[in-house]
Amino acid sequence: MFFPDFPYSAYELSAFSFSFETFSVSLKTGEIVHFEAPEPKVFRLWLRENGVRDISGKPLD
């Protein structure tokens, strides 16, 4: 399953954090990618619904 404009499938993702309007996403390969989602709350919900760990521990306002 893919998120619009994000080139990785949920299956490829391991964990994420969110800071300063940017998501840092850890891929299962060990690579870290950064993504500025047009709608951060929607992207975060998609990540969580697909079982990607949220390691930031911060609420997304």
C-alpha cells in the first residue's frame, strides 16, 4: 500500500518520527528518508494504520 507522493510502500517501512514539519522514516533496509507531507495528520494516520512504529512520542497538533 502506497501513500500519494511517497515513493515507498508501507511494507518497506520500519519506524518514523516527526519534527519541524518533516517526517523522518526508517526503511527496513536501514536507510532514513525524509518527507514533508502536505497533510501531516493524514500521513501519520496512514503510517500508524500500517503498523509503522512512531518513535517521536510527540502529539501531532
